Amino acid sequence: MENQTLQDVKLSDGTKINDLVNADKGIISPRIFSDAEIHQLELEKIFAKVWNFVAHETEIPNKGDFVTRYIGNDRVIVVREETDKINVLLNVCMHKGMHLCRTDSGNSKNFRCIYHGWTYKTDGSLVGAPAAKEAYKGAFEKNNFKLVNARVETYAGLVFATFNEDSPSLDEWLGDAKFYLDCYFDRTPQGMEVVGPPMRWVINANWKSAADNFASDSYHTLMTHYSGVELGQLPPNPMFASHGVQVALENGHGIGIVGAPPNIPLPEYLALPEEVVTEVKKKLTEQQIETLRRSNFVPGNIFPNLSILNVMQLPGLEENEAPIPFLSMRVWIPRGPQELELISWFLVEKEAPQWFKDQSRDNYIRNFGASGMFEADDAEIWTGIARVTHGVTARQKLKLQYIMGLEADHDPKDWPGPGKITHTTYTEENSRNFFGQWAKLMSEE
């Protein structure tokens, strides 16, 4: 995307969006991480316009199952109705705007507002209201009061929704990212399942810092997670996380596939159990199998705010312990320019043996759960960015340098998958891709 093609959308002080982000050169103003006006524009121009991840199908397996989630700052109900269709409903009563469903999850045939008792079916249609005939003198027409419904589409068990009737299909939005979602979320005949409710917590940081970190930043691994080096969980070589590829995809999506360093033999296929690898070979294409074979650590981000992490990690510190991989996904809910709510899920193959499911979940909790060692490391960085980038001088004079890999060769060579390929993960190509998409959407009238 050429930066000069962006429209000259201006903020209230006359600043142009495309003066804050030059994705082609990797120059970004820290103002985009702290400005309240920019945050509001993001809600309107990005989250209200694109496909947002809201749930995994296995969270609501039965008719009437529901979870409550967010699209930007809009609260929604994700529910499986009697026809087995999944609906995403704006979680606001049509009468006087009360928060309709106030629990995180459950099973119900309808949703009743605690304010006046208006009651809705799982498709959003109004069942009725107390004393409606008498109170409204015959002027109460139920068909006029259906809850606002989002468009809903699914891929690889992932449920996406948008309130934008003009957005392209989910298939178009995901594009070549589907190749990689198959590798990590739909690689066995029975697919993945979410185990347990997701963890949720609040971080005093901007959502873009977290999404960019997962889309692009393997370079931080040694320093940010140096405690892992000191404990023997990571090697001390500063280049160990650079081996592999970074894949930039259309619409701002990006993924990093870190492989084994030349001098460190690591298991193939993320160290998945042989029973799972056998099932993988029944489902994926040859190109996808080869991609998965080369994978050891896989972070990524589906624009705007669905991040994935499929990694091979040591379960503990005992000598000769085998690596145990885990798969996590998380969304970064924008609650303000310097506050996000993180929702984090653990997933595992349905066909996996129980011992693996148990150890994999323990490893996820230990490393990337709410109090996980690596999760805490990352949160400290993102909150630090939020603390220092909202200062007057930082906002006015500082330019952040996302320039790593600007001159890199993108020859796909022998890489089996699609996308713009950089043959190292020490590059900020995916950052520039992410912020280029951000600027594009923010600059559209």
C-alpha cells in the first residue's frame, strides 16, 4: 500500500492521519497510541466496519448456549438458536437501552431485560412485554422491536461478526490467512476445542501495541523474556528467535513462523504427539503439512485484534523434559486509548490424548495465562509504552522507527505457503503491514 494514496482525513486540530503513519518508510507517531480522538475514530472506522472475532464454535455447542463478547466497544450476545444457527445480537434492549444479558455465558431460550421485562428469542425477535396490551393501548407491534443483528460467518471454528452490511465476505477478508488458520486451528478431522472458559483481565495499554507484538515482533524475545534465558527455558543466543519466516498478508494480517536454529535440534510439527500428527496428515494439504512441520513457535494477528500463539515450550525446568506445545488465541478489546481488556482462550485438538490435553493446558497457564511468566513480561512492555508516549514532547516530536527489514528480499524461494515472505523473523514487515492497514481504514471517508 502506497502511503500517498491515503485520503487527507484530518483530526480536530488539523493533523492528517497519513501524517501520523508512513507505513512505507516505517515511521509512526506515538500519538496513535494515546490520543482519545484517534481511539474514537478507531471504533467507528475500524471495529464497526471490519470482521471481528467473537467466539469459537465449541464454546456454544448446544442450542441455547451463549457467551457475551464485544465488537469494539459494543457489547454483543453470541448465541446458538434452535435451528443451530449462530447469531450475534447487540446486547441492548430495544425499549430504553438497558444492558440486556449481564452474564458471561449460559444457556437460555430467551433474554429478558431486568428493567421492564421485555423478552427476546435467541434470534433477537421480541416475544413480548408485561401488560403490553393494556399499557400500549393496542399500539404495541412486536415485529418492530427485533434486536440489532450482526452479520455472522465462521471459518475453522472461529466465529466472526460485523454490523457493516457493506463489508466484503469473511472469505475475502481473511484471504490467504485461511491457509495458515487451517494449519493451526483446523488441522485434524475433528478440529479444535476450547477447554474451559477464557481468562479475562485488563491491561493499561493500547490494543495496537499488543496486536503488533503478536503480528511481527520476534525480535523482543531475548530481552523482554530474558528471565526465560536465566531459567534455562530459552537459549542465550540473541539470534535464536530469528530463524524462520515472517508472512505479511492482505488486509493487515500477519504471522511469524519461527523454526529451529541450525545448531539446536528441535522436534518437528511443534512437538505434537504422534497421534495428532497422524490425524494432521489426513486433513491438511501437502503444502500445509510442510508449513506445520517447520513450525516451532508461531505468533500472529488477524487484523484488527485477534492474536494467535501456537508454540512449543518446555513444561518446566527438569532435565530432559519433553517440549509440550500449546495453542492460545486472544482478543485485545479497546476500552480506551490506554486501556485494553484481554480475553485469552486455550485450545487443543479433540483427537489428542488426555495426558497431552492436560499438560498442554498446564503449560499455557504457566507461561501465557493471566499470571504466566511470559504474559507478565509482555504486559510490562505495553504498559510502559502507554506511560511514556502520551507526554506532550513525545506526541509532538517523537517518531517511532519501525524500519527493520525495509530492504529485505521477499523471494518466496522454497516456502510452501502464500503471502509476502521474509526469510527471517527479525523484520518489522508485518508491523508496517499492520499499521498500513490501520492508516488505510482510518483515512477512508
